Amino acid sequence: MSEKRDFYEVLGLARDAAPDDIRKAYRQAALKYHPDRNPGDTSAESRFKEATEAYQVLSDEEKRRRYDQFGHAGLEGMGGGFDGDIFSHFQDIFSEFFGGFGGAGQRRRRGGPARGQDIRVQQRLSLRDALLGCKREVVLRTPVACEECSGSGAKPGTKRKPCGTCGGAGQVSTSRGFVMFTQTCPECSGEGSVIKTPCATCKGFGAVEKTRKVVVNFPAGIDGGQRLRVPGQGMPGAQGAPPGDLYVDVDLAADERFERDGLDLVTRAPISFVDAALGSTIKLDLPDETTVDVEIPAGVQPGEVISVKGKGAPRIDGRGRGALQVIVQVEVPRNLSPAAQELLRQFQDEVAKHHGGAKAATA
């Protein structure tokens, strides 16, 4: 089996392509290689599937980030590829690009009712929870499949009937000269079937609104701006079709002592003038409930950054951690006692003598 081509190469895009450019490139490729336009051409069908897989990855922010970082290997376990009927896997793409166009819509109707819509929510995490990983209950107020009719919308003991207008296809076609026009069936609104006796509980909608809780696992190292996908927790599908997915956008709450910069943790460490001059070791408590000893070299300057490798945020894939970046802040004492002032004057004289002697020796 030949190695997969680069997804950017498949769609003819630069690696910094904007989302709109990705959509346009995919639409052009899909229209060119669509099986309905190339009947019996296995090469075109292969190109069509290749372009669709590339679009499915590059149009998803999280999948694109992992692909840019790790290539095809980074998509393992994320649903980066597909199996089986391509139309059943990418109905949302085709409904946008080809809905009402004919081929793709007809194939989807033959495959059964459309899956449910996706839901997108936001969840705020503390820095500690983001570093350690956690579980959170996300509360949703959404329609769920009606238990009375099992989501069919028809009264128990009855069934939906094939639409007499479209014959169950969900679409009707009319010809004008040599051109065939296809549109959604006005009788069944594209469902392909109608309800003669609706369910009393859901009034024929096949779903009722309820509050439900979804437990979401946030992996250790997740950062603000990233998105998690929870399969099957979106809106219910029509007529018992599979539900959509839940997408959770992560928002990181501000921390009093630490900031996150990618995989690095940044903090400010106040030290005394004496410790800055002589050097010292300070102990810092990190957000993940561990501690680290930071070596302050003698003569460190205010604002200097000391980097401690392996003490930052963990990578989501488990391959190491970032660094802890400690910004040194030298504290100047206020309201010195007369004795302390005298000692500092002596210190100043001693430093001046030392520097003066060093300069004379150099000359």
C-alpha cells in the first residue's frame, strides 16, 4: 500500500492556508472528482476520497494542529481516516457543498436519515486542572430521542409511511429541456417519509427537550483555545439516526502566580538584594502540587530569566514537558535602620575599591 500524500499537497495548499482557502480548495477538488461526475472512474473516486479526508483533518482546528506537529502519525486514534461509505462519514460536508445538487444528497437519502447536529460548548479550567487533567460534568439542555416512540416520531404501534410525492427519496426532480433540476421534497421536507399518527409525547418530532449531564475527560496538559470532541453526545438524529458529537472549547482561567506560554510556565520570583548578590536556592510550589528548587546564581540581575527544564506543562501526547521560566525580581528594602544604612555605605565603599582596583590592574 502506498504511503499517504501530504494533506496540503492533496488540496494544493500552503501550510499557512486560511480556513476559507481550505474550503474553496476542497470544493474545487470535490466537484472535479465527484463519483457522480466520473461514473466508473476508480481513479477519480480515489482522488475524491483523498481530498475529503484531507479536508476533514485540515478544517478541524485540533486535528490540523496535531497533523502539523506530528504528521499522519499524530491522527491515530482521532478519527483522521475513514472506512466504508464515504457519504455516511461526511454528511455535514456534503450537505453544505452539494445539498440540493443531486448526487450526494441522493446517496445520503439511500443511506438513511441524517445524523444529528453537533453541539459546541465552552468549559473553563483552572491551571492546576489543565496541568493534572480532570473530569468535568457538562450540563446540556438539548433535545433527546423520545423514549415513547424510540425517536421515530410516530405513535407507538404505528410506523412512518413512505412519502407519496417523492417515493421515499426525499427529493423531487423536474426537467427543463436537457437540464434536470433536483430539490428537497416539499411534502416530507427531505425526510422521505411522513407521519400519519404522530407520537403524543413528542408531537411527531421524535425528540423531547431534557437536561442531561455529560462527563468530559480533559487530558493532562490541555491548554486554553484547544477543543475536545465527545462522540455521540450531540443532537439526536432524525428517525433514530446516530446523534451528532459534542465539541468542548477549553478556556483557561487566570492564575495568581503562574502564566502559561505554550508548554512553558512563567512565574516571577522576588528575592532579596543579598540573595541576588551572593546567590541562593529558592523553593517554588507549582500548580500541579509539586515543588522545585531553583538555583539563583550569584550576581543575578533584575529581570533575568532562569529556565528549569522539565518543570512546565506536560505534552498531551505524554512526550515530555515544557520548562519553568522564572523571572527574577530583586526587592529593595524600605525604611532601613541607621545601622543597616551604615553597613550599606561600607559595602558601597568596598565595592568601589574592588572595581577601582580591578580597573587599575587592567590599565
